Amino acid sequence: MNQLKYAIEYSIALAETFEDINYDEIEDSLSNLLISSKGPRKYEKPTDTF
């Protein structure tokens, strides 16, 4: 979760105004991150279906 939070906050910090924030670009960049799931040593992408 820390990596996701950092990536979002960093992307927002780069924008000069709130209108400059490109939410689609942030979403696309995060769609390939691996996150841990409830299973032991199991990682999934946010786009994986359950």
C-alpha cells in the first residue's frame, strides 16, 4: 500500500494546479504495479479479476 500511496502523491505533487492532474495517466501507471493479496506470498495486479 505504501508504494501505491507514494506513486499517487508523487504524481499529484508534479502538477502545478488541481486542474493539471491527469487522473487517467495515474490510473494507467498504477495498473501494472504488483500488490500483495490475502494469500501467502501471492501478488496480483490491480487489474486482475477476482
